[in-house]
Amino acid sequence: MSSIYVVQENNRISYRPAEAFGDIKFLTAREYSPTKGSLINEKILEDIRKGLEDFDPKYDFLLLTGNPVMIGYVMHLCLKLEGYVKVLQWDRIASEYLEVHFNP
């Protein structure tokens, strides 16, 4: 079964509709700090790398919620694996997630 890797958990979002695509896995709930040398940032990036160890772009999806810096970092890491990635995009009109494929 596929997994859905959520970049940064947001307690104002229901991730339940995404469960139709697979099991939800949160990479972090912490906020990235703009402070140079932040030990929190090192831990966040380590958690993200560890959280993506089982990510398989053939089967898994990214759900891009959270800090844009972390979203960019996760996209970068995942695109390095196979050169493509699948993401889920929320369609407000249909109230459902749609698949988006990035093949740079």
C-alpha cells in the first residue's frame, strides 16, 4: 500500500481524506527557525531525512503542508531519488485530493 508523507503536520487540517491514498506519515510538526545555527533546525532536517528513508516515488505521495522552506527541502530530497515525485493537491471545489505528478 502507498504512504502519504506529510511535510509538516498542521492541526487545522484534516488529513482524513488523504487516507484514501494510503497510510499517513508525518515528517515533522515543528516549525523551522530562521535563526542561523539553530539546533532545532538540525533536528528537524534529521527527522525529515529519517522519515523519508522508506519513501518510494513509484508508490508514495507527498502532501505539501507547512513551511515553504521545508516543502522545498522535501521536494528536493524526493526528486533526487528517481527524478519524479507524486503529490496530492486539495481540490476545494470537489472536496477531494487529486494526484499531481512532477517529472522534471
